Amino acid sequence: MSTLSEKIADLPALPGVYLFKDARGEVLYVGKASSLAARVRSYLGHDPERPHLDEMRERAADLDTILTGSEVEAVLLESTLIRQHKPHYNVLLKDDKSFPFVKLSVQEEWPRLSVTRRVLEDGARYLGPFTDVKALRRTLRDLRRIFPIRTCRNFEDYRRQDRPCLYFHIRRCVGPCYSRARVDPGQYRGLVDGLLLLLAGRNDELLARLRREMGEAAEGRRYELAAQRRDQIALLERARVPQAMVSADPRDTDVLGFAHHGKLAAIATLFVREGRVIGKETRLVERADGMDDGALLETWVTQVAPARGRARRLVELAQRNAAAALEQAQARAAGRRARYSEAVEGLQRELGLPAPPHRMVCFDISNFGGDQAVAAVVASEDGHAKKSLYRRMRMRRPGPDDFAMIGEAVERYWAHVESGELPRPDLVVIDGGAGQVGAARVSLDKVATRPVALVGLAKREELVVREGLPDLRLARRSEALRALQRLRDEAHRFGLDYHRKLRSRARIGSALDHVPGVGPARRAALLKAFGSVEALRDASPESIAERSHVPLPLARRVAEALRPSEGVA
């Protein structure tokens, strides 16, 4: 398999931009994708309607990718890279069409919103360019729920007839052409200015302005206007997606991200010029064991990591690209397919783990006052449930002692890991706090022959409990926290289902203990056929006999014993 084919096979299913290059490193084609893995693999096949692809594929010798945080960022980055490199096959495949722009005719009394491919010196505001006109039109259609600005060409005809179009009735236009709408020119201009701020990426400034106007309207008892601003703020907060690819900041910056696993590390550099990401460079560092990100950074440049905003998102993107490059390099060296998960990479970074936690297990105890206590163990690989590794067990220790039961469950499970019956996890997660984590560590120290990372996930506050370190509060929307929550919730569900089943069997058993002719074998048959006291109680003697394969006289005695009037249930 060629290097190009290997790179294509190892691409992650994440949004980003891809660049096909020839043997001299010249960029042949730039494209974007919501899933790089699916999109780029499509180029391996023949498309009779796009013959230029065959020629480009024959010339292509290398492939480079830049991961982005969203498809929107991929669109913006693709536009920047196409304008920078002017790839030959982008021109051919787009039929020499220019890119679309958003146009706001601010020079008019009632500005109009439109999409155009021609930029004229007519006093209007143009924003862009964009590469996907369909995606652009969808975005503008959604934004008009927040900023209902007119899009009609025949505005004067509507105003002369004093008749609004359909968009007025579905609240996508405030109707400046309609006298009964009583649109204030100042308020309409405020909608236009707000849309300009949003399209320019100045979301925080726009939200601050809307909140200020809402407060002023409420103080002036203009409650209808205050409600409109409230609804606009709510829609805007749901719709806005921060992007890091384009900024009004003209400074030139190099943003570094790191990823390490054992002796190998990767450093990814995003090049930002005049506020735009224009490229990426990735380098591998060998003999990096024992070096943290700070030590790696000292070999390159001195920098303070930003805490928030666009700079922080750029650093996170650089780290994501470094982690993907490292995983691809290790996969090629090991002769396997690359496995990249944003949640796994985030957990390694947030928890400071020496290796990505591709395989995780979570322990949960389910009991009711110590009765029928069970332990549930669930597993995930690269963020996806691995049900073949699920295990459940009845607790042997009496009494409702969560710490002791967690210790017992971990010790019994890990004995199977050490014997080779179960694969070795990269991270152990405990549903509980510091006490449960400490009990699990004591058990691991008894049976584990290799070090293993261990954390707890405390309920309510959703704090990550670490050994010897302060509790960690992850961002509510982070993929790392969501991966831990999914694993914990699945362990809780799995354990609770098993606990309920055991309690139901115990109730059936106690109800049948005094029925003549029902021994262990027939009780097991009844349990298997009906599963619960309620189902067995509601069944007729004939149904009990047929489904459980017991004699009809015995089935009648079972039904009689379970009747509520007999006081046994």
C-alpha cells in the first residue's frame, strides 16, 4: 500500500480540510469535509462525470489534513487555503466560478439581504467569500429567525400595493413594505447592524448590545420590544458556533499543540497570518518519554497558554491535530488502522495520562439496604460501548458497605484481566468519590502487575476525583466529560437492571416456596417463562402449564398461591 493510500485509510471521521499535493509539495486540490474519513476515501474511486479527478489522483503523491472544530470552520479554512494556494484542480472542478458573498445593501433606506458572486463599488457591505453556497443559504435562512430582514428584489412593488409577502406572515421579515407593520427605521437598522456583527464574528459584542437594549426597553415599560430582544438573545445563544479560523486580529501568530504517548510525541503548528489560519506543520519527536508539554515547548518557543476565547480554541485545534498525527504515525508503525477519538484525546490531555485511554471500564454498585447487592462493569473502546466486555456479579460481602463492595468487584474483575481472559483497560472509572476510588486502588495494588490509571466520577457536581490531586471540574460540554458520563450512566443502568431481575426472582421464589410440587427445577422453569411475580400472577393456569411445561394441576396450585386474596404476592 502506498503512503498516500495509508494516509487516506487512517483519516479520522472528524471535520477538517484536506490538501492533495504532488511530489514537489505543490498543492493540487483543497477540499473540506464534515468527515474526512468518508469524504477523502471517495476520491479513490472513478467518477466518469469528473474526469479531472483521475488526472489529479495520478499526480497526487501526498495528502495533508487540518482538523477543525466544526464544519463551519472547515468551510472558512477551505476558502482561505484556496485563495492562498490557487490549486489548479479547484479552478477546474468549480468551473471557474467565483465564490459567493453575503451582501447587505446598507446604502438603501431599507437594506436588503442577498447572496451574490459579484462585488461592486456600490456602497453595500460584502462579507465572505464562502465556498458552499447551499450551506450559506441554509445558514442565512436560520439567521433570519433572529434578524428578520427583507430579501425581496421587488420591494417597491410591495410597498406601492401595501401588501406584504409570505415571509412577513411566517415572521422571517418585519415587513417594511407594509404600512400596518409600522416598522421603525431605527429598529430595522438595528437588525441590519446586528446581522453584520454576527457575520463578522463579533458575537459577544452583539449579545451585549441586545441585553442592554432589552434592559432599557424593560425599564421604559416597552415590554413587547423587551420580549423581542429576549427571544433574539435566546435564539442567538442556541445558534451561534464559535469559530477559530478567521479573526479581525491582524497579528501573525504560530499556535502550537502537543500530544505524547510513551517515547513518541507530536508537535503541530498552526500558522496564523493576518487573522487567518493558512497552514499546518507537524513534526514527530522521538525519545520524548519523561517529557511533559512544558518540556517539549521549551525545545521550540516560550509561550503562555491562553485561558479562553479564539486563542484558546486555536490551541485546542493544534492539540487535536498533533494527537491525530501521533496516532497515525503509531498506527503505521504497528501495522494497524488509526483510531482517533476526540473524547479519548481530551481525556488524556485533561487527566494528564501517559497514553490515550482507548479502552475504559467503569464499576458501579447497585443495592437496596444491602439486599441482593450486585456490581456492574461496563467497557468502552474509543468512546463506543464494548458490550462483549460487560460483566456483572453478585456481591459476597454482607451489608451495605459500598467501599468494601467496590474493592471486591475490582479485585474479582482484575483477576480475569491478569489471567488474560479480559483485555487490559487503559483507564478505570469508579462511580463514586474519594472513598470508592481509594478502595479500588487498594484492590488494584493487590492483583495488578502493571500500573493503571484510576479516577472517580462523583454524582451531582460531576467532579472527576483524582488520586493525590484536587478534584477536576471539566467543561459541561466537553467530549471528555461526556465520555465519562456515558460510561458511568451505562454502568448504573446495567447494574440496576440486574439488581431488579434478582429481586424479582427472589420474590417469585419466596412466593413459591410453600407450593407443593415446586422444587428448584420447576421454580427455575417458572422464572424463565415469566420473569416476574406480576406476570406469573396475571397468567391463567392453562398459560402457566403451557409456557412452563408443568402439569395442569400444579399450575392451578401455583395460580392459587399467587392470588392476592390469599395474601401471598
